[in-house]
Amino acid sequence: MAFTVIWYGRQGIIDKVIFDAEKVAKDHAISMFQTRRGDEGIICVEVRKDNGTVVFSHAEN
């Protein structure tokens, strides 16, 4: 099963990255959030299963 990390900015989706494992996708989202927030204006990140179910999300104001 594939897991998609979706990066959101104020105008909507900025980027999507696909991973084979949920833990790897979640770890990537957590570790990269602060960097991408500062560099690209990311405001939210989600990890979704193939069927669209959100398994992890993180946002900061």
C-alpha cells in the first residue's frame, strides 16, 4: 500500500510525495515540516492511504 505525503500552503497543495510505508511517510512529514514551513510557507502536512483516509496530519499557525 502506498502512502502520500501532501504539503499544503495558503493557496492549496504545494507538493505530493509517495512512500511505500506509513512510518517512513510520517517520519518524513515530521522531520521536514519546520524546514519546509520556513522555506516554502507550508502550513499543513497530511499522510494519506491509497483510499484517501488521513492517517496523520500536522499544522501550525
